[in-house]
Amino acid sequence: MKDLMIDIETFGTKPGSAIISIGAVFFQPSVDPELRLGAQFYASISLRSNLNLGMKVDLQTLAWWTEQDDAAMRKAFKGSEPLPRVLQSFTDWIYTVSTPEDVTPWGNAASFDLTLLTAAYDACGLPLPWMFYNERCYRTLKNLNLMVKKDYIKPELAHSAIDDAIAQAQNAAKILSMTIVTKHPEPPKKEVPMPTETSWEQPVEAAK
């Protein structure tokens, strides 16, 4: 598998915001839910380690968290692992399944998960474990297919990075399995009769 759905929980919406958990799952297009998902990754991260690296906390996002489910908050806020160690572990895990050239990361918005993760890797002085040109936007994919959006698979626990990633991967795999690209058959070639010698002759008067 090379498609990788990534979801992060954060204390902000801009690059440089503190990241408190990462959830990811490899997936592949399939109409069978049992065949869609592969290896999974989850880690919660110490807020202090984010702050030590200069990552920011947005007060509006912090207030938003206080309105979310208690279970999601407890799961997201219990992190004790430093950010650089988690990012290195995430990279190592990706490389057990795919390569930087082949892995195709997906995020739920072109400017959020992958963009904030890129900033976090930069802050830690670590290389990004994928090529920027392979990045994909799950939100765009979902909104272009209203039929699947109607039957949207919801996460078991909203705002849990791993639960969100699994649900998004299921939906993306379903949509992509329905997106079959076919090559239009070429029209049959008509046989053109070879001209006879006389057919190329012009009357003398017409040639004048």
C-alpha cells in the first residue's frame, strides 16, 4: 500500500501550531471494507516539548477543545512523548511500508494536516518522509462525490486522530474504488481505397 491517510490534533490551525497527536493508516481502494485498511500509527505528544521548540498555542483553538467530548480531550492531552521522537518514529514506521518516493499522504484539507506536519518536521530539523508533489486532499475528494458523502463513515470517537484517520481512509478507499478510469476505444479505421491512375488525371480544359 502507498496511500496514507493522516490526521492530527493540534492547538492551532496555522503552520507552527502545537501538535498533540498524530493518527495515520495505510489504505487501498476497495469496495470491500475488510480489504481497505493496512498498517496503523498513533502517538500523543507532549505539549511542553512543542513549546520548547517554539510551537504555538492558539487561545481560540484551546477554547474549542473545552467544548469537545471528554474522551477525545483525555486521549489527545495525555501525551508525554517529545515531538522530535514521535516524528522520527512516524518516519520510521512509514518506511516499513513504503518509500519517500512512493508514499501518497492524504490530509483533510490542503492547508491543514500535511502543512502543519511539514512545519513541525522543519522545527525539529527532520526531513519530511514524503515528496511534496505526492500530497493529496481528502476533503476535496469527499466533496466531489456527493453519493459517498451521503453515506459518510463517521469515526468512533470524533477528534481522536487515529479514529478520524481510519474513518477518512475508509471513505477515501470507497470513493477511489468507484473512480474507474477507462481508456476510450479508438474508432475503427476505415479502409480508404487506393486511387487508380485515371482518378488522378485532370481534364485538359480543367487544368488550364
